[in-house]
Amino acid sequence: MSAVVDHRLAVALGEERGTRASSYGLRLEQWLRRLVEIPAAAVVIAEVVILFVGIVARGVFHKPIIWSDELASILFLWLAMLGSAIAVQRSAHMRLTFFISNLSPRGEAWASTLASGGVALFLAIILHPALEYVDDQAFVETPALGWSGTIRAAAIPVGCLIALASTCLGLVRHSIRDLLSVALLFALVGGALYLVGPSLKALGNWNLLIFFVGLLGCAVMAGVPIAFSFCLATVAFLLITTRTPLLVVVGRIDEGMSSLILLAVPLFVLLGQLVEKTGMARVMVAFLASILGHVRGGLSYVMLGAMLLVSGISGSKTADMAAIAPVLFPEMRKRGMKDGELVSLLAASGAMSETIPPSIVLIAIASVTGVSIAALFTAGILPGVVLAIVLAFVARYRAGREEDAAVKVARAPLSMVAKTFWIALPALALPFLIRSAVVEGLATATEVSTIGIAYCLVIGLLIYRGGLAWKSVMPMLVQTASLSGAILFIVGAASAMAWALAQSGFSHELAARMAGVPGGAYGFLLVSVLAFIVLGSVLEGIPAIVLFGPLLFPIAHQFGIHEVHYAMVVILAMGLGLFAPPFGLCYYAACIIGNVPPDAGMRRIWIYLAWLFVGLLLITFVPWISVGFL
């Protein structure tokens, strides 16, 4: 009897110690979050101030500050790495959850341990090469400021170390059994690859299937964040089949994240949050509703028009949908629209507007392919409008079946239309201000984002008062850093993986095979459409674009396909896959925003996606829609 009591006492003491350890770990994790969030928010503010002051000095006083871009570039890498670490802390890195969400609670917990373990494994492997990279950069000196390159390069190991510490603190909360089984799995896979390494080298490019299809596919399906899945596959491939030092991987990640065009990403993310917080998105929707709200399917048209206006500014389709759906869904439900129809239209409108500038996807594709950002901004509007018209016809037909005929909505008087117009006019001017400034060459994509931020602050504080509170500033800055870090780290990881594929000769083989596609240019376009629908569904948008854009754009050029036209085609195809269930992540984001179960829209959304596909084929085979206004 005493033995049983002693055993129970020991178990209770063990549980108490475990609870204490977990509590201490949680406190340490919260402290670490605050430690990284404050400097990340400060860097976001510094980037905006530096770039805006540089614009004013050059444009107004005609005395350019020669070191402003250089300092902004240095801070940009720190923002990317600190933001990526925050995204690790918040579990905000993009990942595929379809497969693990269908597991039992026990299996899902094990898969969560595996995903976190995969992140920790890569960070632990790359930490020493990152420190070596800092040493190599000591010989580099910035031309204007005269600073050592270590100041900039130190961001990489610091970000990796913070992310590794955060991941390890999170792993403490997982069960010992799961941790041991995951560690054993990693050891077995690593040992097996090491033992068969000589045989894999003899296989030539066939081993790409093992690493970039097998290993990468398993990691993505297991829920390992996509960026870290890319990194793990690349590191494993280089370690096992080549003698390339991992220092090269760090350099490629740095190079991928450091394109000056990408500096627009965090600034547009911040701009999008300001549009929402100041109420500018709400007054845009109110104006459109006053014009179209009384007609059959009118609110569906309002949703499409609102997505055309605000899409792309935030850098996140989730943010775009979140700014519009809460305003429109309650009234649409009152008119008899079913939840499945609402979420299907919302998701389809997100896919429709992928090319509407200023889109983060447009900025990313410009950075990796060299296509003119001004040309992409000019070309992106008409394809989005064409798809909006297609969806408008579908929405009108569907609304006739869904809306309650007994609910009559009176036409808004002209006085109400005029009032909502004057209220919304400053907000409506923002998208046109941004697009015209870039297209007319008055400012770069990076510079115009700072102008938009300043415009939003002035309009929000002077006209739309009360929408922006001081208490929301810090969360907004941290969210900007987190989302930007997640996007930029994916770009860096995909750049490293694309480099490994290019060094293996895969790109040349792909070019040769794609060049032999039946049907010439149109056959290549059709294959690209189908490929990017699948890639967009599995890998999300930016990873697919960054990884395969540099490989496929030269092939398109060989076929005589205009690079801007090809960009529009692959971006829209990718967006179609991004919102297509069962894998498309943004479909589930739309369901969460609309508070609608995913099953409600599973059948209805295919009607919208099918017509979007028809519209995409029209854009694909009629190049003028993309390049007619260039």
C-alpha cells in the first residue's frame, strides 16, 4: 500500500515540476517575444521615416541623401530576419494543414511536434554557416556610410538564434514521447541518406526526385512551414550529393531577401493595415453599396468592386477579405444569401484580384524575373476587371436563386449617394494615387508606399477621426514585421532552392522538355496554367512564383510570349489554386473570416472557380488583355 502511495506522490511531484517548468518556459517565451517585437517595430518606423525623408529631400529640396537607400537596405535585412523570428513565435509562417487536420488529436499533436522539430533542425544546422557568413562580410564596406558588412549580415545569425530559441521553448510543451519519436525519425532519415549518399550521387538528376519531391513533399504534408521545407530539402540535397558548403545557402537566402524592390513589401503591409484601421475600407464599401445596393445581386457587385479597390495593398489576401466581409456579410444574410454562397463569392473575388496593383505578388515576381514593376502595375488592372465582369454575371445569376424576393431594398436617394461619395472620396483616391505615381514614373514601388502611408496618416487623423488609436499602433507594427518576415523568408528560401536546382542542371532539362510541348506557345501557356493552379494550391502563391518564375520565364521568352502577359497568366492561375479546396489555404481563411464552416461552400465554390477558369483561358489566349495598354 505504501508503495502505491509513494508512486502516486512521485507522479504528483513530477507533474508539479513539469507544470513549473512549463510555466517558466512560457514566461521566458513571452519575455523573448517582447525582446524581439520592440526592435522590429522600431525598424519598421525607421524604414518609413528614412525613405520618406529621402523622397522629400530629393523631390522637394533637390538635395538627395546619398546614404538613405544604403541605410534602408541594411535595416531591411534586420527587419526580414526579426520579422521571420516573430512569425516563428506566432506560428505565422505559411504551411499546409490539410493533411494533419484530418488526423486524430493524438496524431495531430505528433505532427505538430514534427513540424516544430523540422524548423529547429534547419535553424540548428544553418546557425554555424550563418556565423561564417558574417565573418566573410567583414571585408565588405558600404560605399556611402563606410560601415562594415558585418553590421548588416549579423541580422541572419541573430534572427536564426532567436527563432531557434523560440522553437525550443515551444517544444518544451510537447510530450517527451513525441519529442523522442521525432528525434529518432530525424536520426533514421539522416542516417539513411548519409549511408546511401554515394549511390545517390551516381543517380545524377534523378536524386532530385528524392529530395525536391519526396523529402520536400513529406515535409510540406507534415505541416512543416513551406519556407523551412524548402530549406531542409536544399540543405539535405547539398550535404548528401555535393561538396557545396552551406555558407552558399546563407548567401542565397540573403540575396533572395535583399532585392530593393522587396523593400516595398513591409511598407505595403503597413499601408494595408492603416487603410483598415482608419476606416477607409469601410467608407469605400459604403459608397459602392449606396450605388448598387438596391439591385438584384447588388451587394455581390459591391464585394467585387471593393476587392478591386483594396486588393493587394495589404500584402495579404486574408487582410483584404477581413476588411470587406464583416461590412457586407450581415446585410447579405438578411437578404437571404446562404453562408456557402457568401464564402464562395468572397474566395472567388480574392482569386480574381491577384493582379490588381499594388500587389505583393507583382512585386515578388518583378524581383525574381526582372520584369518592369511599372509595366506589371499597368497590365494588372484589365485582367482583374475582366475576371470581375465574369464573376458579376455569375453572381447575378446566383443571387437570383439565393436572395429573398420578399426583401425589397429601396434605391438610395441621390443625396445619400453624394454624401457617401464625398466621405469616401479621400479613401477612393488612394489606390489611384499609388498606381498612377508608379505608372507615370513619379516614384518607385518602394517610394510610393511611403507616400501612401503618409497620406493615410493625414487622412485618417484629420478626416476619418477615431479610427486609429495609439493602442493599436504597436500591434500593427508587430503584425507588419511578422507578415513581412514570413513573406521575405519564403522568397529567400525559394531563391536558395532555385539556385540548387539550377546548379544541378534541372533548369536546362526543364527548358528542353517544356520547349517540346505540343502546340507551341499556346501549348506552353496551357501547361503553365495547369501547373500553377496545382502549385498555387500546394505551395501558396509567392513560393511558387519565386521558385519557378526564374525557370519558366526564359522558356516563355523562347516561345515569343510577352513576359508581362506570361506574368499575368501564372499569377492568376496561382491565385485560382490558392482559393481552391481542398488544399487552397485562402479558401479556409475566407471561411474563418466569414464564420462559415468549410463544408458549406465546398460544392458552391466550384461554380465560381469554373467560370474564373474560363476567364483565365480568355486572358491566356488573348494577350491584348494583358499588354494592350503598355
